[in-house]
Amino acid sequence: TIGAFYEAHMELLGPDAPFRFDDNRWPIFTRARFLPCARISGTRIDRSLIAEGTRLEDCEVSGSIIGIRSIARDAVIRDSFIVGVDPRYPELEGPPVGIGAGTHISTAIIDKNARIGCNVRLVNEAGVREASGDGWVIKDGVIVVPKNGIIPDGTVV
């Protein structure tokens, strides 16, 4: 389920995570990507995993996994999994790939290549368990923006 997928990823952030990426007894071998390190400026990060090639500018990130090549500007991301961006993803009309300025995201899964506009609130303040809208769904109380999803400026969920 979406809820189980979300919880499994959030468990990786705890101090006693059931699985650790830095355990020398169980090394992780991934495909070499040859990306630069993450570029982080003016950002507060707590209990989070940040992938290579990521750019975080003037953000707050807590309890989240920020995937490869993710981009966030002046955003607040809490308890979320931002999957990341494919290489050579074309810029299309609408918001650019990444998380727009002034956006707040909480308890969400943002799939690959999502384009989240400025001043968006993906927070599910009402605690809805199941719902859907233009470019998003809520399953098991978790907001999901699907692969290549577009959320326009000012959207509130």
C-alpha cells in the first residue's frame, strides 16, 4: 500500500533504523552516476537523507528523504519522500522541475520529475485518508504527486 511504502521509507530516518546505508558489513553497491555533491545553502536540515546532485536553497527539510537531483527553493519539506529527477528531463511549459519558492509539503511522496509551483501547500491539514484532485491523490493519509505530475502555483491540498 502507499501507507506501507511511505512508512518503510520514513523508518530509515530514525536513530535505530532497521536498515543502515553506512553498515560496512552490508555494503550497498549502486550504479555510478558521477554527479556533483549536493549543493545546500541557507538550509536547515534535521533527520533527513539527501541524495547527490540535489540543490536546496533557503529551505527547511526535516524527517524527509530528498532524492537524486531534487531542487527546492525557499520551501518547507517535512516527513516526505521527494523521489528526484531523471537526467536530461526537458523543461516544459509550467513550473520548472522541483519544488517552487514558498511551498510547504508535509507527509507526502513526490514522485520523479514532479513540477511543484510556487506557494503550494501540500499538507492535508484536514487529515483526509482518501481523496484525489488535479495532479495529486491522497492514499492512506499520504499525499502523492505521481511521476511527471504538475501542481500549479498556489494549489492547496
